[in-house]
Amino acid sequence: MAETFITLEQAAKLEGVSYETMKKRIQRNPGEFKISKEPGENGGKDRVTVSLSYLSSKARKAYKARQKVDVEGTKMEQKSQESLWYLNIDLNWYIENHKREYYEAVELSKRVQEFVEYGEGERTAYAETFAEGLEISKRTLYRYAESYLEASAWAAKLEHEEGECFDFFKVLALCRKPKESNTFPSLTDEQRALIENIWFDKEFANNDGTIEMLFWKFEEVAERKGWEDYPSIKTVARYIKYLMDELQGRNAHYLAANGMRAFKNARMLKGKRDTTALQVMEFVQGDEHTFDCWVQYTHPNGKIKAVRPKLVAWLDTRSRCIMGDVLCVDANSQILKESLVKMLYSHPGGVPKHLHIDNGKDYTSKTNTGQSRKERQMQELEFDSESKGFYRSIGIDEWSRSLPYEPWSKGQIERLFGTVCSMFTKWMASYVGTLTGSKTSGKRKKDISGMLERGELLTMEEFYECWTKWKNEVYHKREHSSLKKDREKYITPIELFEKAERYYKASPPREYAAMLLLKADSSLVRNQGIYKFGTLYTAYELCYYIGQNVNIKWDIDDVTRLYVFDKNGKKICEAISAELLQIAPRVPQAALEEHIRKQKTQLRDTKEKLEWYQTPHELRVQDEQGTPTVVGGVDLTVKAKRNDKLIQLPNDKEFREEVKAGSISKKQKQHKESDDEFLNKKAQTALKRLRALG
């Protein structure tokens, strides 16, 4: 039988040593090995090969096992891969879940390796003795040896193909195959699909359906379909647990039960932003917060009620400082403007570079953003202050808004409100529990009406004093946990605000800010003036804008005057609340004369403008140069030619009646004259006859 020669690399792998070790072993003992030389494939030095029969028993057996694997072919290889469970298993997972079995197999593999490497002596007796030492049968020992050699062959093969070490196959080959769990052989594919359809149904999940309810429906469908054999409720429960835990179905079930909004809020992946890369006042967030307590509030009409105060505040994202904080009963866009102006001119504060606002209508009103709420992104505009909006008019370069029902985009200020509730509001006697709490147990029952009658509620002013004291003396000077996590040098909000690098921009003049605080709106100019607040505002300059919409501004503390601007932002006038004219004959002489004087002035100005607009260009030039250029103008209208004898009666009804009456009188006169002449003739004839008779 012809000898088999293999390369030194293959021999080293079969012997389980390195190439250099195998090379030196042959050099030291050349008589113990039979070698041959073959010409190289690409020329150069001859390739050295060694006879397989001169290698150890372990190497020969490993070679035979490997040859067996290679000869099986692709089909047999796939079959072996299916039968050999350790070829596609995760080693770390197995060690984590089967530590004891794995480390016992490590010790066993060392002993099996000794048996495989045994020489050509009395192998049967040696196997019996070796098996007794391991306290196993001889048959089991041979099975271990065969598995070990097969795993060695697969390790060598994959190492040659992929260039990685797979010696752990030798250990796993001696381990028991992990028991397959969660197979559920009693459930058919149709039954599994039915369980999944019911459990993940939107209405079923939204109503917090239970496993018992699911099994009732499952039995109903099984009877309708005629299933004679179906699993018990315990099997169904184990399959649902498998779906939720092993197949990661909890997120899908939560989405079906609570909807997309709650899923995004509670289960969707979030990213942590690096606030340390920001400067102080570079990024400021704004929002409203309703306190979880009640205070006493006196309305302008004198009525006293218990209300939940609302906090309008801005938060510097880098330092977590609270700025521009104001309290109110109901916030609106005007209060937001006042809080921003307070931030500009108070400490801590300043002009921020970027303003991130809430999605509420107060923050996104057109007076504040300069654009419609439907446009979510800031538009690049370069117009007057009214078109820019209040934010950019006071010097803020950029603004952005949160998406609806996604509060995590302004997470710092949302977490601030949680801190306010836990560290400040809970010290109030009128605390009634977290307003947005999902559990009923989080609500506290208080007799708010009784506390109001007994005078136990703080007034709005007293509550604001308590809030300001807590903000300045506790919150701003207390070590902030988020600043610690970010490894900031200064870990109190006020210290970081004052000492860290900051974005600086000069505030606008106070007079300009006061003007921007005026409330703005648009109104129609009527022929009497502008109607606002149930009052008529008039000014002579409004006569040129009758029938047009104009922009108006007013001071909320003084509504006797309106500042009127055209669409381009140019000031027109200041309209004053007018004194209405009384019904005649009680019209005051001075007021009537002033009103008539305005009417005549308007009429004269309008006639002059009309005359100028109707003047041809030649006559305009003539008036400017003082020398006549043409004799007459050009009549641009097309008119019908009429007979000069024809006249057109006016359309005035009274005049037509009068003319009609005059024409009838003339006819009557002519008719009377003709009657007199006829009678005279008859009289003359009668006289002649009388004379003839006489």
C-alpha cells in the first residue's frame, strides 16, 4: 500500500504543535521520520513532506477523521453539521448557561486526549483500565474518543478555511447537547397563529385582556372549527410567555395596547445629548408648568377664588438655571413676551442664541414666531419686526419647537418640573398630588374650599415670594446630579452659569423692548374708524385706508390709544378712542364743527388727488415748467353722439315729478285758452242771430 505524505504544516496541526516545533523535532531525530521533497508549485525551494505512518497515533487518527469529513462531500457535510450541535452554537452563551457541564468537559477532554495519543501497545487492556479510572464503560470511552477525533478534524478544517482557532469543539463534543425548550409540539401552526392574533389584537390588548379571556376565545374558535385536540390553558400561557420573553413581543403588545404616542414616550430608543458642548445661554428651553397645589387669587372684579398657579419659565440647557420665571392663572402669548423680556434684563439671564419652545399655541403664535403655526420650522425672513416675530425681534437668532406629544426633546425642563414638585410643591399645605400622575394613589384629597374660606391658602403674591426664595437659595445653589454625571467643573447651576464660557449678545434698548411688548393684531378700517374692544378709535389719517386691513398695537394697561401701522410696518397714526356724536338736536357745536371740518378736508384732499390722477402727462409737465406745450387735452372716453335738440331728464324722482306737474299745468293752460276762443266764437254767432231777429 502506497504511503501517504503530508506537508509539515498539516503534520503540525495533526500533532497539535506549531510548525517550528514540528520542524525542529524532525531535525533532531531524522531517523524517526521518513521525509521526501517535492518541487514547489511556483518554483523556488522544494517542499518537504513527511510520511503519515511515522507520525503519532493521535495524528493518524485525526487525519483519518478529517479525511472522512472531506470525503463525505457537501451533502454529508451538511448532514454532519445538523447532527453536530456544537458547530453553530455560541460558545459564550453555552458557558454562561452550562458552566458546570463545560468545565467538567474541559477536564474530560484532557483525559480523552491521553487515550487517543496512546501508542501501539495492548490497547484493549489499556482501554479497560482507562475507563475504570474515569468510572465509565469501555464503550463510552470509545464513543468519547471518536467524538473527540471528529471534533478535532472539524476544528482543523474550519481553521484552514477561516484562519481561526476552533479547538473548543473538542470540549463541546464531550458535552451533552442542550435540551431544546419552547418547541411546543402540541401546538399546530394554525393554533399558534390564532393565539398570536388574539393576544396582539388592538382592542383586546387595549382592554387589558388576560390569558383566561384569550383561552375562552381560543376554545370558542376551536369548537367552531371542529378541532378535536387542542392544548390546555397552561400550554397557552407558556406559549404567551415565550412570545413575550424569548421572541421580544413586549414592545409589540405595548404598542397595540397603548398606541403610538405612549410607545414613543415610554419604549422608543432615546439618545443622550452632550450638553457640555454648549455655551451658557446658547440653547434655552421654555415651557409652562401647572403647580400641584392651590393658592388664593383675586380677580380684577374683586372675586376671590382658589386656582392652580402656572409657572412660565426658561431654562438654560448648559447650567440648568431658571430664568424669566413669572406666575399667572392662564398663560398666553403676551405673558410669554413678558417672561422673555424679564430674562433679557434680569440675573440670571441675557439674550439666548437658540430658543427651543413648546408646541403649544401660546409659544407658536404668529405674533411670537412671525409665521403660521402650520409651518413647524423657522423660516428665513428678513423683514420688519412684525414679520420676524417677537422672538427674533428681541435679538434671538434661531428658534425651534418640540413635536406634539414628544416632550423628550426638552427633557431638561421637563425633569426640572419633576424636581419642583418633589422638592418645593410638596411642602405646601394645599398640595393635592401630582397633576399628571397615572396612579390614583398619587392624588391627595384636600378641602380646598374650606381652606379658602378659612384663609389658609397663600395668595398669589405670597406664593411667588416662596417660589423665588426656593429658586435662589435652594435650587440654584444645590449640587445638581446631572452636572455631576456630565463631569462639569462647577456642579451648582448658578456657579456654572456665572463661571463657564457663555454666549453673549447685547440686549436691545428697554424702550424698544417696551414697544415690542405692545399687543398686536389686525383690524379693518371703516368709514368711521377702527372698532376694537367695543370702542371706536378715530384719526384723520385713517381716511386713506378705509376698507383696508391695518396692523394695530396697544398697551394692555392703556387701551385709550391704538398705534396703527400699514402692512409694511410703517406707522400711520395714533388712533384715539372717539367721543360719539349725540343724536340731533343735542349735537355739541364744537364736536359737530370738528367733524364737518374733517369731512371737508377729506373731500378737498380726495378731489385734489382725483384731479391730479386725471391730469394728462402733458398738463403735468406744463404745470411744472410753466410753459404751455399743448392746447387741449385728450378725451380718453368713448361717448355716443347725441342730437343737440335731445335732452336727458335726470333720474331724480322728485325732479321728474316736478317736471311732470309743470307740463300738466301748461297743457291745462293751453286747453283753457282754446276753450275761451271757441266760446267767444259761439257767443259772436249767437249775437248775430239775436240781432237778425231783432
